[in-house]
Amino acid sequence: MPFRTRLAAPLVAVALALLAAACGGGSKDNASTGGKPSKDDIVAEVASFDLAVGPPSRILVGLYTGDQRFVVYGDVQFRFAYVGTKQENKAGAYGQPVTAHFLAVPGTKPPTPAPSTPQYSSGADNRGVYAAQAGFPQAGYYQVEVTATVGGKDRTATAALAVNDKHQVPGPGDAAPRTENLTLASTDAPKAAVDSRATTGDIPDPSLHQTTIAAALAAKRPVVLVISTPVYCQSRFCGPVTDMVDSLAKTYANRASFIHIEVFRDGQNQVVNRAAAEWILANGAPGNEPWVWVIGADGKIVARFDNVATQEEVEPLLKQLPPI
């Protein structure tokens, strides 16, 4: 039986192509506009899906302006403050700043060389988020303060984020679910359940639908897994991220099995493929996407990347694997 649910909606406009993991943010310097950001003020949105107590891990923040432009390229600074729980609010002090680097969405075409400082951009070819490593000592609500030097001026914005006691989505060190996902050989599902782009044609990335996770791990093969819904993805990142994994599959097929799991069996009616549910809807997870995992031949997850996954992050892990 297919699994039916409604995936969590993002908290930032689809046109901005950024998914919020917790709640919205805003500029600190917008008092003169009645709380609304002015044209060049920056607004921050946390774009990570699953933050938890533990050692430093990847956290993503997207930046845009009061007039709906993106902030792209260069580095920015993050600072985090603990602000309490639902039962107790605290005005925590900010910790030390950490440097966050810009990650361009796969498929965009940054200039060469890319600008070394943050820039305003209204173009579709200049999209992405800022990524840093940060650890959280206790569960609850936090605030991230982002400082970016844009147009020769330091600009600051804040956004809220929730940190759980433990991760809701499988992560590094966890045993990978041995999922029996749909493949090209599946006869009990429409092609669009294998890849939502196949609604009116062939499956566009057959190299990602040759085998199941269960079969690959039984054969002691590492796995690169992408869970995404290219047609129905609210962030519009799913198609580019899936294409990026497909590109890696063409180069590194002798080092790992590459698998795509489509989120929806029936996108129109929000019927989720059970294979996707095993990964992104178990343990109370809200069902955001896209995700990319690298799984070792021993069945343990080596790395995971939420929302924006780039070739520059995934490929070094593949280069470490011996040819099969």
C-alpha cells in the first residue's frame, strides 16, 4: 500500500527557492520601515531540514533582500544564540562567529572566477545558500545572526531555528534502511512513481533506477542515494540536485551504486512512495526534500546533505572509494 501524507510546506516564498527548516527571519536594521525590510536590507531563512544536538554538522542559511533579490557568493559570518524552549524563553548570548561559504545550486552558472564577496543578484543563474559547520549543546530554539558585507556595507539579519534531541532523518553512523525502492524493472507502479518527470515520457535518468538499496548493500556496494521529487519540489532544487547525482553516476559507476527515489507515487494526490517514507517520514520527520546520502559498503551512512547538495561536496567522498 502506498503511504499517504502531506509534506511540510516551506516557510519562504517558492519564488525565492529556499526552504525554511524552522521559522522565518528578518533584518535587524529595518526599524525605519515599520519592521519590514527595505530594498537593500537582508533577510535570512534557515534552509536546513534536520538539526540536532551533537558534534558540529552542516547548517544552511539562505539570504535575500527586501525587494526579493538573492544574496550570493563570497563568505558571511554566522553566530548562534540559545533562546530557550516552548516552556522557557531565554535571552542567550551569541557565541563566536563561524565562517559560512556560498553553495551554488547545481545547474546554475556562476561566473569564473566567482566574486569573492557577497553580491546582490536577481538572476536565476545565481542561486544558492550559505553553509557552515555548527554544533548545538542542547535541544530547543536558537537564533542565528548572519552578517554579510554587501555593496560596501555590513548588513545583519537573524533567523530562528529548532534543534532536536536527536536527528529525525538517518545520518552519519546510522545503519541505512535496506529499502526495496522502485526501479526500471518495477511493473506495479507508473513511470512517474519512479521519477515524476516521466509523467508524459520516458524516465530521464535510467542510470539512477537500476537497482534497490537492499540489493546494492547485499552486494557490498557503496550507495549514493538521492530522494527528491523533481516535478513537485517546492524549493525547485530537486531537479538540479538529481541531475548532479546522475552526472556523478556516469563517472563513478565503478565505485558505487547510484539510486534515485521519487518522493511521490501519485503527486497529484500526495501519495508518497513507501521507500521515500522509510527515509524522510519516519521518526516524526516532516518530509522535506531533496536529500543526498553516501552509504558505505558496510551499510553505514557516511554523509548526508539536505536541500542543496553540490558536486564539490559529494565527489571527494567518491574519489576515496576503490574501484569495484
